[in-house]
Amino acid sequence: MPKPSPFRYFKTSPEIIRLAVMLYIRFPLSLRNVEDLLHERGIEISHETVRFWWNRFGPMFAAEIRRRRVERMRSSQHWRWHLDEMFVKINGELHYLWRAVDHEGEVLESFVTKRRDRKAALKFLKKAMRRHGSPEVMVTDRLRSYGAALRTLGASDLQVTGRYLNNRAENSHQPLRRRERAMLRFRRMRSLQTFAAVHSSVHNHFNQERDLYSRDNFKLNRAAALAE
């Protein structure tokens, strides 16, 4: 029995819904910015409609991208992970967004906690390793929580620290920081967790590493990513 379409109760075409959700996630735009961009294309919708589409379809699109990506990645070996945490304020209270990035700069996992102790690091590492397996090397900063968590997992020999070794993870925070400024920060811990997971999947999908090959091949890959 074929799976029913998730767009079956919507009057708007699926192409417009996908475009609106993609614009909101991929670029540092507000809901009203997306409304204005669609208006320039002759599509009249409210910014609240974009918000509803994002909440309804954003996690679904990201889950599909993540599922296909994990299936492809399990056939190859991940020899290096970069682990880092970024500070995020939610209603004036400091939270921590843990992130795991592979050696190519693609975000593997995002996890929000109120603390950055051993318990939080252990929960984050278990979640990442359960989904993506175990790497050969884990590059971290000098936060002691990583060492304590890895000793609990019996993987302390995988940890590597260095002054500039973790720049890959530090640079991966920049797209989310731009989104945070455009959204005037986050209001709830749950919304941050949802958006971080969706944003990382879509960012990985359109991360073409255009400096590594010709313009013609970049155009072909970008068109394939948009079509998918």
C-alpha cells in the first residue's frame, strides 16, 4: 500500500511549500523575509503560514535527508570527529549546544543541555556513536567533561587535543550563529534542539565544498541537491 502524501490536505502545491521551508532553513532569513521573497515571485502567503509549514514539514524533510545520509555514511569509515560546544542564551539563561563534526565539516549530531558536565557529555557521545558508529580519532578542546565521558565509554585512547586542531568544529558554528541573530535568539530549549537538528541536516545537504572542483560541476551538484 503506497504511503499517503503529507501534502494531501494542503491547497498550496508541494513545490511552493518545499521552497518556503528551504529558504527559511538554508539562509539567515526571518519569516517575514521569506514572505517578501515569495511575494516577489508572485506567491501571496502570510509569514504565519511559513511558520506553520516550517513546524510541520521542516523536521520531516530533515529526517529524510539524515536517513539517506546515515545509510551512505555507514558504508565508509569516519576516521576523525571534531567535538565542541557553543554557548546559547535562552531567555537570558545560558545553555550549551554540543556538536560533532566530521573531518569534512559536516555536522553529525547536535544536542542541547543546561550543563556541560560529564553526564551531559556522556549522553551526547552515546547519542552520536549510536547513530554514526565510532571514529578512529575524536578531536576535542581541553574541557575535562570529554575525558571523563570517554573514560566511562572505554574510549579515552581516541581523544586528541590541540590548540588549532579543533578549528573545523569552531568554524561549523558560524552558520548557526547567523541564524541565531536573524531569529533574535531562541525562546525555548526544545525549539533550539529541533532547529539545530533540522538546520544541520539541510546545511550538510547543500554543503558542496565549491572550492574543491570546477564551477560546472558545482552547478550540477547544486541542481541535484535542489531537486532531491
